[in-house]
Amino acid sequence: MARNLEDAVIVITGASSGIGRATALQFAGKGATVVLAARREEALRDVAAECEALGSRALAIPTDVTDEAAVEALARSAVEQFGRIDVWINNAGVTMYGLFYDTDVRSNRRVVEVNLLGVIHGSHAALTYMRERGNGVIINMSSGFGKFAAAYQAAYVATKFGVRGFSEALRLDLKGTGIEVCTVMPTSIDTPIYRYAANYTGHLLRPIGHLLEPEKVAQTLVRLAQKPQREVVVGQAVRSVSLLHTVAPSLFEPATSRQAVEKQLIKSDAPAASGPGNLFEPEPAWTGVSGGYKQERRSAFRRVLRTGLLASAPAAAAFFWLRSRNASV
Ligand SMILES: NC(=O)c1ccc[n+]([C@@H]2O[C@H](COP(=O)([O-])OP(=O)(O)OC[C@H]3O[C@@H](n4cnc5c(N)ncnc54)[C@H](OP(=O)(O)O)[C@@H]3O)[C@@H](O)[C@H]2O)c1
């Protein structure tokens, strides 16, 4: 493949928001040609315009990754337009929160269709062209949940373990062909995914733990395109928890149990109606790179600080007044 990104053609699924959008912009900033896929056409066109403004060539192709023929057409269009595919990033994904027995089978099936079948469709379509040239990199988006599980996300966890296993097997199939397969496993990332996740918890969702910026994952994807690696973790939390999962499963389980997830994820938040979120239909709002959660946390922290300061101001004033009075007698 062309290690020089200026000559490279990169296909990115799930490019209309979050990590995929950040990734498109970073590749474009390095002069790569980007082919952008997701369901939201208007958002894709915006991303393409931003990429072109950075000096890159960009093509927006509305695609549902669960549709095998549409994904094949995406690959064909990339090759017809730009001559080849150097890197294919299977990033499109959805998530769903709820205890498994509170969720319906149709929604579980859809999570599998998008997150796992979408990766299979993308890899198959990319290989048609990469094998002709004996060159290319396929990057598949798994998650920390490709290494360990958590309550409330059975279908999502299943797909991310599945993506990791599929990628490992595909890597072995492709040994010696010049085509590389990479798996990426990020920690919690501040993207809109939590805003429109399918939600069967009855509560407003919020991401758990320390959040990283989507740009951090995008940097990893750009690096992998130039220097492929088998598996890459993004975020220290995934390293620590997966170590605990391997060496001390009895200590790991309480950390991601139903009770732990309830405490961190949904307790004390406002109630929310149950529904499939963006599983079947895209959500027109929230097409940005960021989910805005870090900003919300910063604002909440400032509010607490301000309230604390205001509340303690009379006591502090009384303290200093008394001290100055004592000093003067
Ligand atoms: N955020 C995190 O904490 C985190 C952590 C680890 C891994 N990940 C993974 O990172 C990937 C990107 O997620 P994100 O956090 O950036 O969330 P996001 O902003 O919601 O991005 C998901 C992307 O997938 C697209 N998509 C959803 N269903 C699709 C379908 N049927 N066909 C084509 N595209 C579809 C969405 O666009 P449309 O709605 O326009 O189709 C969107 O562009 C996902 O695979 C996710 O599992 C995220």
C-alpha cells in the first residue's frame, strides 16, 4: 500500500459523526483521499466539504453497512473514482443499553447486523480490490468490550468480541498476501453515540469513566494506516481492566457487574423513554465529532465549585471579621 498518505485512498464507514468524522478530517489534513460512508447524507456532505477545504479529495456515499450490495457499491465507487483502495476502516457502529431480558430480539439482531455483519461486508468488499493489487490495510473498530464484558450491553459486547475474533482469523487467512488487518479497542470516547443509543434502561444514559477525545482514536487510525499493527488499545483504562480480567476475574466482575454499571451509568440521572435510538433510523441531530460530555462535566464541576464558594462565602467573611476583631482587642 502507499505508506505516503498523500497518495492513499481511505474508505471510512461511520464517517458522519464521532470517531469516523474526526478520522476523515485527520486523513484529509494529511492530504489523503477520503471516501466517506454512513446513512446521514447531509452530514456526510458536510464532512466531505470540510475535508476538501483541507485540500483533500473527498467523496460522500450514503451507505447502510447492513446492506451487502450497498457496501459492495461503495467499494466499486471508490475504485471507479480514485483507482484503488489502500485503507478500509470499518468504523460504523451502534450501541444498546439494557438488561438483556428487557431488550427485544429485533434490536439485538440489528446491533449484530451493524457492528459485526457491517465489518464482514466491508472487509469482503475491500478485499475484492486489495487482493487484485496484493496490498492494503483493513482496520476494524472493536472496543475495550472486545476484551472484557459489562452488564447492560450484551449484544454490543458480543459484536465487539466478534469483531476482534473475526479480525484475528482474517489476519491469519491473509498471511503473506501483503494485506494487513488491524483491530482497534478504545476506552470510553466522548462522541454522540450515547445520545442516540438504543436505551432500555428507563434512565438517561451517560458515558462511564474517564473520557478521551475522538481525535485520540483518529490519530491511532492514521498511524495504523502507515504502520499496521495487529491490535491496538486506546486508553489506559482498557489495559488496566483487561489485565484485571485476565489475572483476577473475581475482582474484575464486581467492577462491571449490574450493580456497578447501575451506579455509574444510570443512577441519579433523569428518567428516559425506552426505544431503539438510531438502530434502525439515523438520528439527524448530533452529527458532530464530540458528544459534548467532557464539556458538560467541566460545566457541572464549575457549577459545584461556584455553589460551594458562594455557600461558604458568608462563613469565610464571618471568620475573617472575627479574626480581625480579635486581633484588634
Ligand atoms: N464512543 C465510545 O465510547 C466508543 C468506544 C469504543 C468503541 N467505539 C466504536 O467506535 C465506532 C464509532 O462510534 P462513535 O463513538 O464515533 O459513535 P457515533 O458518533 O455514533 O458514530 C457511529 C457512526 O456509525 C454510523 N452508522 C450507524 N449505523 C450505521 C449503519 N447501519 N450503516 C452505516 N453507518 C452507520 C453513524 O452514522 P449514521 O447514523 O449517519 O449512519 C456514525 O457515523 C463504533 O464502532 C463504536 O462501537 C466507540
